[in-house]
Amino acid sequence: MTLLAFGINHTTAPLHIRERLAFAPDVVVPALNQARARAGAREIAILSTCNRTEIYVDCERDSRELFAWLTEHSSISAEELASCHYLWEGDEALRHMMKVAGGLDSLVLGEPQILGQMKSAYAQAKEAGAVGAQLESAFQQVFAVAKQVRSQTAIGQNPVSVAYTAVTLAQQIFSDLKQDTALLIGAGETIELVARHLAEQGIKYIIVANRTLGRAQELAGQYKGEAVLLADIPDVLHRADIVISSTASQLPLLGKGAVESALKKRKHKPMFMLDIAVPRDIEAEVGELDDVYLYTVDDLNTVIDQNRKSREEAAERAMEIIELGVNAYRREQRALDAVDTIRAYRKKADELREQELKKALKQLQSGGDSEKVVAQLARNLTNKLLHAPTTALREASAKGQGDTLRLAHELFAITQDDLDNSEKE
């Protein structure tokens, strides 16, 4: 197995690159099938979030074909992708996956959402038939280690997430949220967390806009808020002091003109807007307006850095757990490598046994002495089982291959007493 982890993230690629390599939920399965057919990927899973796009693959060929497929699939040139991607192989790939799942590679150190996102990526790939024995064992080890990191370190205490940080940033703009109305665009997990954090901070009113009204009503109803469709955003935008957007839309939902109209109705009362979607939901030109504070997911770094320091000690302990997990997986894979050899040797031994047993039964049926026949059976079987290894050991000894002899002592459980006693015979 050649386990590869190929990707870009918030530390290697700017937002305008990440949004062009993002995989919308409805294109992931077709992309998995294309990658398997065209990039030599036996097994593959795609993780696409606002901060990263990563591909985990058991590859038949080298990574160049995967790289070529990605440039064809997206609008990114080979030069752009080459300048910002990373590629991990083998143990390093597994270690990276564990760091991602444990929240150690996130924009917000220790954020909990990424584990659920990785589990969703795994489940989607498995349902598409793109996960076989190799990726299955890798993902299960990754999830087990991530669970240990969460339960055995303080990295998951006092939950911090992009959603939490978004609300913290809003509080820096509007010190008292009790007087403000928030328009939340989308109704996924991130927006759900944003709504909860806003409610905890006493937000006055919440409006939820979503592609499907039912989901918007379900979320808004938890906070006695209002639900609207995405198409209705221009009608309610002027009421919003805070706008936080996180959808899977491939095109912007809010343009400069719509925001300008809303500002006129607000008599230019300031608006805080945070776009944490990739690709972006709010056109960049909106940030040019005088009364708008527009932030993207990349702008959260300053707030997040303040929380990072308190988690670094927990992260060190988490890395120790990850190293143990990588070592355990390596041992497991090495043990699996021996399965075919053990199975073949057992088959060979069974065949020799059957051959000698047939000879012995034939002799007994011919009236041979049973005691002599059994003794001959044992002697012949022992000689045939030992012939190949003893011949190889003599050859190794003649060539001065001491390591082979020492390995033989371990394989056959030969002690120094056994060696000393053999010399006396």
C-alpha cells in the first residue's frame, strides 16, 4: 500500500486558490469515480472544507497523475498548484491525517468540527465504493487516535471553533449584541454553531436564510427567530447588523449592489459581515463600501492566535498520542505483510504431511509394523520440513551472514542452552 495525503490548506494557499479547488458536496462522488479511473487511485476519499481540500489515496501509480487530474478538474494551473500543495506518503500521510482529525492542523487549534467532516468524507467515499481494506484500516486508526486526543488531552476543553471565533469577532465590532439582529446565511453545522454562540451572548434576533425553507425554519425556531429563502435576502438584509454566511454555493449570494441598497435603508448604520464559505458567498467588492466591515475566513487568524497559546501544551500531549498511533498502525501493517508468507508455509507443510500420511497408511495396509511406520512418518516429515531452512542456514553461515543466523534463533526459539546442549551431542 502507498498511502498518500495530497492537499492545500489555509497555511499553504490563499482563499482565492482554495475556493477554486473546493469540491461541492454534489460533485464529490463523480470526482471520486474520475480519480479512480484517470489517476490510478485504487482507493480514494476527498475532504473539502473552508480551510482545506485534501485527497487521501491508495495509489497504483505515482502522484503525478493525481496532480494532473486535479489541474484538469479545477481551474487551477499546474504552476499555481505546485506552489501551494503538500504531499505526504506512508507514515507521514497517516500522521498528517491524525493531526487533521485531532484538530492539530486546523485554523483554530483543537477545533472539533474537522473530525466530523473527515468522518463524513470517509462515509461518502465508502458509500461510493472508493474505500477498500487499506483506506478502511487507515481511517479507523485515525478516528481511534483522534478520539484519544479528545478524551485524554485538554485540547477539546472550552470548545473553540470557527463559529465561536466568528461571534467573538462580531463582539469586537458590536460590544453589546443584545441590541443587534443577525442574518445567518446557510443552515449547516457551522451556522448552527454560530446561532448557538450568538444566542449564548444574548443576540436580540436571528434571521436564517437557506436554500430550503424547512431547514431554515427548524434552525430559526430554536431561537424564536425568522426563516427566509436565499432569494428573500435582499428583502431582509437592511434589518441585519451582523451577517454571517457559510453555504456550499459555487456562486456569490450577495453582491455590492444589494448591500448598497440595504445600507441606504439603514441610513448607513454599520454592518458587520463575515463570509466563512469557500467558495465565497459575498463578493469581495462589498468590502469597498464605507459602512461595511467585511471579513473572510482568512481574517480570523488574529482572534484565533489568542486562543492558540492556551492549547499548545495539550497539542504536545496530542502529538505523543499520534506518534503512538502511527507506531501501532505500522506494527499492524507489518504483521499483515507476513500473513501471505505464513499462509503459504502452512499450505506447504500441510501438503508434506498429506504426502507422508498417505505413504504411512499404504504401508500399514500392506501389513507393515505400526511402530516402525509411525516412526518413519515422523522422521520423514521432520526431515522435509527442515530441509529448506537448514540448507539456507548453512548457506548463510558460509557467507558470514550472522544476522540471518540470529534471526533463525528468534524464529525457532533457540536459546543459548539449546546451542550448548547441541554441541555436547
